[in-house]
Amino acid sequence: MARVAFVRTDNSVLTQWWLSIDRWLFFVISLLVAIGVLLVMAASPSVAERIGLESFYFVKRHLVYVAGFFVLMVGVSQLSQQNVRRAALLLYFGALFLLVLVPFMGNEIKGARRWISLGGFSIQPSEFMKPALVVMTAWMLAEKKKNVDIPGNIFAIIFYGFAVGLLLLQPDMGMVFLMTAIFFVQFFLAGLPLLLIVLASATGVVGMVSAYFLFPHVQARVDRFLTPSSEDRFSERYQITQSLEAFTSGGFWGLGPGEGIVKKHLPDAHADFIFSVAGEEYGAFLCLIIAFMFGFFVIRSLFKVMQEQNLFVLLAVAGLVLEVGLQAGINMASTLDLIPTKGMTLPFMSFGGSSMLAIAITCGFVLALTRRQVQGRIR
């Protein structure tokens, strides 16, 4: 039987793509998605039955999202640097347009409007704004370094200001914090003066304090985190309480596949609290593996661009992978009650079409920008 393999003499698009991408990154991304499928299969049937849907309703939809994830990621990862910038520009203005519509057409959930229904689908525009803003910021800062006459820093701040301003109208403070943190990391890597870094940090602190007093749902979450009461255990803090009990009962090795009970009580067991399902059924063992894989994804990507001479590639890849890593850290920390809940999904794993497709674009950008150049042969 003939053996099918990718060889360097094969000049097909797929072969050249496979030989040029970082296959370690592709492997860890695929493994994270596979674990996500396993966890959604464990967590979602109970959620579906509780709200009157067919048991595998969310599982089937998630598998469709996973198929779309790989198609989109592979497609985006074949873009050139120039086309990555063009795609990010289109994505930015598309997400910006949808963010403008959210306050008027969005559905209010837990005191915030983040979702908009279009053609029978619910879309969270902020998810697509994340990778777009990172690449746009990297582009503008790199252009400023190449030509001092180009006001790249100003353009980057304008792009950031429009995005964050619209997110504050929802309000989505978790996403604002995430985007702001990565924005200043990119400015720091691009050589932002120390004084401006201090001023920016002070502005961030003032912004977080202001959010506490301006947005009631933010104040309520912080208060419940700082001063939990026995009454909260059965009301506002119900999900956190159940999450902590799941980790406790799971121990190191877990109760075993399908043996967990937290999914029967948590409304968001298949989404924001899917890490709790992992902790109960597969224990701290799987949780540590998941954390390790996120760390590997970030460190491997940063290592790839550490010596990169192209400032755009350095800033874009660093921003994209740190954004994924920080969001994962926020999600895992909130399920462990280390920080107030933020309503953020766990990348690659939580159920949700917007989240899966946006992370596919993010990974596609990273794979595209870390590809080895192919000129007749792989270098």
C-alpha cells in the first residue's frame, strides 16, 4: 500500500503550508480543541435537558464550530503578512460596525449588552475585535518605527479608543481590561518611554476604580467577591460555590468521565465554567495539563519571534498569544474564585460560535506570521 506523506519536493499549496508552519503550535492548538470537545460532551447534555433541548444539541453545534475552526484557521494561516494586515483591517471595521449596533439591537444579559442577533445567529462582536485590534496596533506601531513622519502611535490610540469606547457602552469591563493590558504591552515592546508606562498604569488603576462606581453590575461582582455571605451561596455566588465544590470533590485524579454532578447545577457549565467540569471529572491532573498547554502555546510563540527583526511580526504575535494566555488565566482564576467573575470563555474549549471562530482567526494570524518562508524549498 502506498504511503501518503508530505515531502519537500511536493509543491502543492497544502504541502508547502504544512512544511512551513510551526507544527508544534498546530499540535497543541489541536489538542486543546480536542479536550474542549471532550469537556463539552461531558458538560452540555445536562444543560440542554435542563432548558428543554435535545441532549446533544450543544454537542452537535460545537462540532460544527470545531469544523469551522479548523477550516478558518488553516485558511487564515496561509495569508502573507500584507494580507494579514488587510484581513485585520476589514475585521476591525466589521467588528466596529457591529459594536455600534449592540447598544441598540443587543440583548441585555446580567446588566450588559454584548450579543447581537443577525440572520438567526447570535454574535459577540467584541470577540472579533480582539485579534483585529492587536494586529492593527502592531501595524501602526511598526509603521511609526519605519517612518517617524507617520503618526502610527496616534492612529493606534485612535483604533484602541473607538473599540474600548464602544465596549464601555455595553459595558464589558472584562474585555476592556484584556484589550487595554495587551495594548500597553505592545506599546512597551515598541519602546514606549517609562514615564508614559507609569502614567498609563495609573490611568488603568483610575479606570478600574471608576468602573466600580459607575457600573452597578461591576460593583456587585466585586462586592460579592470581597465580602461573600452565606446568603450569596444560594443566589449570586451560586455558580462560584458550585465550581469550588467541583474542584474539591474532583481531587487530583477526578471522579471519572461522566461522574461529575456540577454540570447538573451550573447554568454555564458548558461555557464560562467548563474548567470546573474538567476539575471534577478529570481532577487537577487534567487542569494542570490544560494550564501547561496554554503556557506552551504562549512561550513557544514568543520564542519563535524573540529574535524577529520585523517589528510588526514581533508585536502582532506577542499581542495575540498573550491575549489568549491572559484570557485563559482570567477564566481559570475566576472559576477558582481567585478573582471576580468576568464572563469570559476558556479559549478553545468553552461552547460558543463567536469565541471559537475568533480564536480560529487569532491562531490563523499567529501561524501565518510565524511561518518559514518558502522559496522553492523550506529554509
